[in-house]
Amino acid sequence: MNFCLTLYTLAVNVWEKNFGRISTMHQFTPEIRRLIYTINPIESFNSQLRRKTKNRNVFPNDTAIFKLLYLAVIEIKKKWVMKMKDWNQILQQLKVHFGERVSEYL
């Protein structure tokens, strides 16, 4: 029981120490926050890359692994057809918050 209390105390201290940085997320709209916190596609991408390299323990050089990962990314990219819900609305909100930093990539 004392161990749990210690963990709880440590967690509260981390929150209190970093609340200023954490609370900036609440300045954004719920749609932008959802975009920032959406990690499932990233996890899926990393998992697919790990699958490609899992059975290969040794690569002859760095170029070989870069080629393998490059080809894997091309293959994975073909499967990405799902669009982000309310993307046009999110994009407009990103333009309001970040201005030209967003526009230059469109």
C-alpha cells in the first residue's frame, strides 16, 4: 500500500511541475487535440516496419536497411486510404493557430 501511495505522490508531483506545459493543449480546439493525440496510425506504422526487420538479424551495411525500410514505407503508404474525420475543419483551425507554417506544406 505504501508503494502505491509513493507512485501516486510522484505522479501528482510530475503533473504539478509540468502543468504549464500540459495545459497548453487546452488552448486548441477538440479536433486539433484529437489530431495531436491520435497515435494509432503511428503505432501501426512502427509495427509494420518492425515486422519487416524482425526476421533479419544482420544487414551487410547501413544502405541495405535503408533500402528495406524505404521499400516498406512505399508498401505501407499504399494501404493508407483512411482519411482523418473532419480534416477540412481541422486544417482551417491549424491555419488559424499556426498561420504560414501550415500553409507552406499544402
